[in-house]
Amino acid sequence: MSSPAGFPRWTLALLLLAACGDNGNNDGSGGDTDSTAASDTDAPTSSDPSAGSDDTAGGEVGPNFGLLSFTFYPADASPAPAQLGMAGAWRTEPFTTDDFYAVRSLALFFPPPPAKADTLEVHDMSAYDWGKADAWITLGNGLRLHSADADALACLQVLEDSYPVYLSDDAAFFDKACAPDPAQWQPATAYDLTAYGGEAFADQTRQAAITTPGELVVTAPAIDVFDFPLEQAKGLEIKWGADDDPDDRIIIRMWDQFGRQLVVHASDDGSYTIAAVELTKLAAGPATLTVARERSRELGLAAGNLRIVARTEVWAYPDLF
């Protein structure tokens, strides 16, 4: 994958987790994968264009598990430009994360947040466990989210000849149609999904498959300042513009330079305070804070149940002391 200019936070994340394991021997035994070991990637095409597409919600649902992450990252203080993150995959076993783009392109493993609102959990640093290679399956050759004014495409890529994934990327070996464009993210917009079946099944389209959450504006802390000082003993109050849509949820994560992570599922009421007793569980020094508004939906497709998670995620960089 090519590294977006101005994204030192992502470079740091890669360095932090590099010691967590590299499955470079391609034995299918789990651990991280080498993201550079990928085949050329073309834009998806239907194996039988004359067959048309399946636009109905009925039909038999496959037995597999799919995940498609669709994330907008606004420009931040790192300084990082606005970025679109889109990645997905199919497995014969359930996923252990809701954010596959973070796994594939940021080398970050975000465990699922607590199910109950206003709940905080603590996780020690760990790498995503890819598991057995034969749990990852190729089902079609692309996933597309599109509306009247936006069109985003994730194309099939095979990592280490074993792990088929679907990714939007501007690397040289990707078709230009697969390049991510943050302009293709629009808040509070319904997107149709097209799953390109390739040799596996006829293309399928689901209208209004997912609606993106509304714009997220974080007003506290001082996220426009890089390395802003944060006294752990005082805790941290986070504020944002509230949204009363019941389909949305706020996910807050903070992790220290050693990867220990706090994760919160907060009510979307405009504020949440991380208590000092929780904040002091992180090591002093540089840290990363993310605040995301997200929503999800599961669709029954010929390949299986596809979970789509759409989010807008703000990144900030406190210095804990």
C-alpha cells in the first residue's frame, strides 16, 4: 500500500505494532501479514455482463461472514489531509473487529467496543490474529458503495497468495478506479452496495445498503494542537456536537506509546469524561485519541452476511503527563 502524504500517525502505528508478529513464512498460522506482498489489482468486472445484477433483497444467503469498513478521516493536527479508508473481506469464521481498514492499512487492531453505552474497557497491545489462511475466501472481485453523487470502490487484492481482501488504494499496482477519494464520502447519505460476483455469483446490488452518519465536530479537547498537554490526574472531558439519531453511536479510543488502549462506547449526547483513574492506566508521553461516530448494517447476500460499518473518525494527539 502507498503511504498517504502527511500521515505520520499511521507510520507511528506501524512502528508500534511491528513487534507483534509477522506471518512472513506464509504458514497460515496467524499473526500480522506483510502488506507489501500483494498481487496486481484490477477494477472488478462481471464474469457474465449479460446476466445483469440481482437487485432484490431475497434469495438464498451464503454461509460466510463479510465485513466492509467505510471510514472518513478529516484533516487533523499531525498534519494529515482528509482521507477515505475502505476495506473489506470474506471469512468462513466471524471477524473479531469492526474496523477492517485499520487492520489492513494501519496495522492496528481495534477490538469491538463495549455493547452497552457509556462503558469503558481497557485492552493491552495486541496484533490482529489473521488465523488460518483457509478461513479467508475469495467471493467476487469487488465491493462498491455508490449514490447519486458519490462512488467508492474496493478491489480484490490477495496478500501473500493466501489472504483475499478488498481495498481502495492508490498504490501503483492498483487500477486507478480503485483509488480512494475523500470526496466520495458524504455525511448523512444513503449509499447503494454492489457486490461484484466475478466467477462466484451474479453481481448483487442492495439499494440504500448503508447511510453514513452525520458530520462529527469535536470541540474539546484542543484537537487542533499537536501534542497538546493532558494532565492524567485531572481526567479528560471530550465534547462534540450531539446527534439524536438512534442508529449512531460514539466510539472513543485512546492508546499510549506502548499500545495500551482505552475504548469507550459513549451515548451520542455531546460529552463524555474519561476519569483520572482510567486515564492513569496509560503510560505518560505521546498518545493518540480518536473519536468516531459510526453506524452499521448487516446484509444477506449470495456470499453470506455482509456487515457494513460506516464511520467518520477524528484523530488527535495528546501528550500525557
